[in-house]
Amino acid sequence: MHADSTRTCESCKLKENGFLCHLSPVAAREFESIKSSSFYPEGSTLFLENEPAQGIFLLCSGKIKLSVSSRVGKTLITQLARAGEILGLSACMSGSAYEVSAEALYPSEIAFIRREEFLRFVNRFPEAYQAVTRQLNVQYSRACEQLRTVGLSTNANQKVARLFLDWSAEEASESTQIKMALTHEQIAECVGSTRETITRTLSEFKNKHLVTFKGATVTIPSRSALQAVCEGC
């Protein structure tokens, strides 16, 4: 973890999509006073599954991998968090342990707020409480989508197709590109599969022109074609 950043939330470029983007000026100043911002290098751990919640982490830039692990060491990646999202929110609000582990996939700038200060902040400003509710609803929806991907898809093709559709869900166009700086092993951890199965599946997708790869960029020529895979067509 690097030294504190000097960038403030008022200069943030996320203005329309971030967790606390619609605070009143008074609330924004209060939030600025209780947060501490730091840079986390790739591979850094923010918190671990089952650790007592010390506070919340606001992802300002970069990408964070959230995962759960079994006692035998099997890992399932539950989410790739994007800039503007709050991590550790439900545990912080309930006072329970963190449900997942959080690790930086890329160098990331993160603002940390201690639990006691964040709870006082939320109780003081109603718009912050509304933002908490919205964020928890988003996280619940993503958890349901993860269950659909892992539990309801009948084969690896459907799982990977649904995963790519989820990653590109914010794009309105039929043809789109996404950044996927994940290994085949990590993709397998996203869908509850094996590295060998994912390698075969991605090769099949490439041969069928469902996706093309160039470095970390994945091009999806037709989201409808991937949707057809999900539906077993």
C-alpha cells in the first residue's frame, strides 16, 4: 500500500456513477474529512474472508477481485469490482465479518473509512443512507446473477457466455469490447470450472467467431450470438 493520494472526491471523474456522487456539498466535505486514500499495487490484499470488518473501501480507480474459498483451497471469484463501488459494505453495516476476500487485480486507488466513522456519517446524512441502499441492492442483484451463472448453466459454454455477457452488460451496442486481464485459471474460478475446460471453451468460442482475443481485449461481434449459447440454441 502506497502513501495517501492528494486527489479529492470533488475532482473524481465518475460523477454520475460513483457510490457517493450525489452528496450535498456539506456531506461531501464531511466524507472528505473521514476518508484516507492510498494506492494499492497489483496483488495487494485489502481484506480477507472472515476477518472482522474494520471499515469500507471505496474503489476510486483500478479493479478488485472478490472471492470466497473452501476449506480445501478451492476458490470462486464472486465479482470483479469496478471504480465507484464500495467494498465490505454489508459487513460494515451489520458488524459481521467480511464475507469475501478482496485483492487488487490492477494498481488501484482506494479510499478507506473506518466503520465507526462511516456509520456516523450515514446516520447524519440521509442521501448517504440512500446510496448505501442502492449499493446493497446492486450487490444483491450481482450475487443472484452469479448464482445463475454457476448454478443454473448446464455446461461450460453457457457459463462462459453468460460471464462475458455480464462483463459487457453496460454496453448498449450489439458488438462490443471488454478488458479481460484474467488467466484461464481465474476465469475458471469465476464460473466454478477448471482451467483445462476453460481453455477448450475459449478455443471453441474463437473458432466459432463468438469472440476474438487481442492481448487483454476481448471483442464480442454479437452479444445476441452469446445469448443464444446461454439459452442452449
